[in-house]
Amino acid sequence: MLFFEVMKFMPQKNPVLVTCALLFQEGKVLAARRSQQMDLPLLWEFPGGKMEVGESEKNYLAREIQEELGISIDVFDRLGDFDYAYSDEKLIRLIPFLATKKSGKINLLEHSQIVWLARFELQQLEWAPADLPIVEYLERNWEECQKKMLNYLLNN
């Protein structure tokens, strides 16, 4: 009974849904550095953004990357959900997708810098806390992600 009473009064966490792109090129993944004007300034992240109601995850992510980086992408494989609690009231549910660049030249419209990273370079950056589980996932599953990317490129 006491457990029920405690749970009843704990605030419920409604996660903020955030999609992000794991863009691979020549065996490296793209990381973007947040600008001074953004929350968590100068930390690194996989580019993307908060979901809006009524749009599919893939379409939203493609549009967000167009707005942030000025490129068109193909979004093709959802990797799962990664939850991170910044506080008792703020839970982020990060939804990463494998993606490949379709067209365009990267233009930093929101971020201050980008870098292409090999697997062994991932831990060299200061990541936004919510992105750290994805970094760890990539370190463990790098070859699998590369195979999925290659299969996608060969079949499309």
C-alpha cells in the first residue's frame, strides 16, 4: 500500500521525442557541435530534433536535417529508443535512424561545427548526455551499422 501511495504522487515523465540521424560516409559517422545559442552549448550530438505532432519519424527527421544542415537524406533504419532523464521532469527519448546523404552540401545553419568520426574517435568528443547511449551503441554495433548502410546503398 505504501508503494502504491508513493507511486501515485510521483510526477509522471512524458518523454520528449527526439529523432536523430546517424549519417555515415566513407566508414565515418557525422557529429554536430551545438552552437552557443542552443541548449547545452558546444556539446556534440547526432543531428536531429524534437518531434512535432502529426508527422512520421522518418519524414520529420529528413525535414529537420534539411533545415539544420541544408542536405537531403534518405532515412532507412530505426535503431530503437534511448531514454535519458535530464531531471525528474525532463525525459528525452532519442530515436536514432541510420541515414545516408542524398544530395546537397552541408551548410551549418544551427550548429557551430561538424566532424566525421571513425569508431575509435567517438569517445574523443564531449557529447550531450542524451547522445551518450547512442555513442555506446555505435561502439558495440559499428560493423552491423556499416553492413546495414552497405545493403541499403546496394539495393537503392
